Amino acid sequence: MRYPRIIAHRCGGDLAMENSIAGLVATKQLGCRAVEFDVMLTADGVPVLMHDETLDRTTRCRGFVAEHTFDQIRACDARVPTLGEAVGESQRLGLWMNIELKPAAGHEEETGSVVGRWLARNWNGHGVISSFSEKSALAGRHALPQAPFALLCDALPADWRARMERLNAVAVHLDAQRVDAAAARQLGAAGIPWAAWTVNDAGTAERLFSLGAAAIFTDRPDLFR
């Protein structure tokens, strides 16, 4: 797995609305080559780009994503993109993608399965898939046996090798504030690429790259042009 060095968080970080098509376009215009975005299912099983379980913070809608159909969400906020729209635009722009499975509570396996099956038919494989939910990640892996997956954690867990083996993961993603030299040495010795989130200052980025990070996720891709 070869990572672009700088990855725009949630489609474009502070460049545009979170998890939006506008963010993808702004990322490309800035010259950044990679994006990360979150995927959740609506009540009728449509994969959309959304980080929170509720719509309140990032849209004009109110309530839980899993309790609204796609048509209901689009009726109150047309800016919410489907996975298909986001992947299609990212592929058109030539962007590397970290597609994060972000299941609502109780929808872990369904999210991985639905998104995995869709990606198997439509994604060009230019990027990596991850999830904090092991159930969701494993369901996605079942639908995508050949796709690259990353183990997503806060800090490097003691059983990281076993967890990577279960997922057949090729990389690890960690919280930038919880990466220490010992974790970096373990991953480096094993030849495992790792990336850190979310890095919004040059000093933290320098520390992580000096430890061997392959990439950082950032809300401020403009700082790393």
C-alpha cells in the first residue's frame, strides 16, 4: 500500500462543507491528491456521506440518519451526497480515497455488507477502506476479498497483529495524539505502513513523519501544499 502523503479529512477538511462534493472539488483544486470520507446508511439502505449518527450538526435536517429515507434527507438538504456520487466524482478527479465505514448503532454488519457490495461493482480500488467497527469492516471484507483495508484504532492495541490478520489489513490508521515511538517502531519493524489523524499543524506533522508515518489526515490541506 502506497499512501499519498497528505489526505484531506472528510472530503476537504475546512475547505468546504464536511463530506461534500464541494469538498472533493476544492481538494483537487488545491492540488491535494487524496481524501477521506465517511459512509452511513439511510433508513432505506442508501449509503450516504455522513459522520454523525444525527443529521443536526452538518445538514439542514434534524434527527437520526438511520430513521430517515434518502429522499427525506435530500428533500431538506440537497447537498448530502450518496456514496455513488462521491466515488464517481473522486474517480473523475483522480483522487485516492479512504472510505470509512461509519455504521449507525445496530447497523454494523449491514453497513459493511451494503457498502462492500456496492464498491465491488463500482469502485476502481484506488485507496483503502477502514472502520472503527470490526463487525462492519469484516462484513465489508467479505464482499471485497481483494480490496485494501486498514485497521482503524485510537492507539495501537496490544493485539494489533491478530486484528490485522482477521481483517487481512495492509495498513494501520491511528490517532495522531496517541502515536508514540514504541508503536511506530513496532509497525516499522513489521513493514506495516501507518497513517495518523487528524493533524492540523506543521509541528505535529513533522513529528509523525519523523516517526515513519506514511500519511496524515488533515482538516487543513492548505497548510501542506
